[in-house]
Amino acid sequence: MGPDADASTRERSRAVWDEMAAGWEAGREAIWADSRSVGEWLVHKLAPHSGDTVLELAAGVGDTGFVAAHLVGETGCVLISDFAPAMVAAASRRATELGIKNAEFRVLDAERMDLPTDSVDGVICRWGYMLMVNPGAAFAETRRVLRPGGRLAFSVWAGPEYNPWASLISRILVTRGDMAPPDPTAPGIFALTDPDRLRAFVTGAGFTTPEIEEVSTRRRFADFDAYWRYLTELAGAISPVLRGLSGKEQTAVQEQLREAAAPFAVEGAYDIPGLCLNAVTY
């Protein structure tokens, strides 16, 4: 990609996640329930101390950072950031709802952060780096803003074969010609599934070789309609594709998805596994 193409990709992604913010805010309780194993792993490995300043990148509605907020205490601070302004606004409302007093909120592009060098004690990023146009630049920026000895704890998705909650619909859309086959190195949820490539990005930015651990998660839906709403309202790049289909085309895709997801149906509900690669480095 050239500079113009990179800028265009960033703006399209920002627009998508601004649009997704309402769905993420409405579904905040279910999203946290499904991702809690991942978020708590990240905070545990970051091990923040009282008085620390912790930065959360690509924070969404901020629940992972809010776990850290309890640990840094009144003398510490958690900086909740996202490059989508609507997500930052949703996170601020979530903090009020939870009674979080020691959080600040900023619109930040992780690839070009408007933060001083050596200004934070730890960084958390749940499911963000793989969506970035230049993950190498984002990791380098993370290293820059971290104080010496500061830790980075982050999570990316493992391969599509381990995450049918997303890959089932992607496969259907690609087969139908509604979506191009994904480029495994382009921004997307499966862009950093190769541990060796992931390590190269991290060490290339000046971090130590990361400790990588597989962490299981689940996507739980009360019924098929709830699963479909998730895909059309919260699922990043997939959602605009689905919403752009005609009613007849959506019905055809739903029928195919219902059949593909049948192995995960239990008495009308759906319990679909997922797998993350969680990492910590300094």
C-alpha cells in the first residue's frame, strides 16, 4: 500500500468502528461476559501497581482497561483510547455507569500517538493490532510511549479454523462472491494469526520476545436472531457487507449460516468457540 491507500484504509476503518460503537455499547454486558477470560488475562500479565498510568489502545467500550483501573487506585490513571470517536464516547459513558473515577479518555491513532515518550507504565490492547494498517508502526509507537521496563499485554485472534463465530459467515460471503477472499497480511481479525510473524513485529519494535499463550473464549447467543444481530451490528468489516445485501440475499445467507452453525446450537441457543493468542512483553 502507498500513503494514500493507507490513509483511505484507515478512514474506512474509522468509519466502520464509529458505526459499530452503538452496537458495542448496547451489547456491552454480553461482550464483556464473552471476552472476560481474555481481558482478565491481559490485566493479570500486565500486573499494574498502585499509582501506575496504564494506556488501553483500541479500547472499544473500555472494560479491560476498567479492570486495570481498580488496581492502579486513586493515585493511578487509566487512559482509555480508541481511534473511533464514538467508541471513546461510549467508553466514557461506561465508566460513569461503573463508577470509575480514575480514567481519562482520548481519541488516539495507535500508529501515531499524540503522547509523550516514556509517559505510561503499561499498555493493554485487546484485539486491536491485527486491525491496524501498519502493525509494526503501532508496536513501535507503543514501545516509544512506554517507560523503561514497562509491559505490553495484548491479544489477537488465532486462525479462522479456531474461530467459527467469524469464519463461518466469512466463508459463506466469499463463496457467494459478496466479499473478496481475505488477504492474510491485510488488516483484519486474522491478520496476526502466525506466531512467528507476530513475534517479528514485536521484537522489530524493540520489545523482548513475547510470551504467547492460547486463551479460549466463547461467543454465546440466545438464538439465531441474536447471532445475526451481532454479525450485522458489531462485527467490524463483515457488518457493512451484510447490511449491503438485499432482503432476498440476506435471507439466503441466513439459511446457509443457520446450517453451518447447527453444530453449535443447543436448544435454540448458540455457543460458539473462539481462540486468542495473548501475549506479554516489555
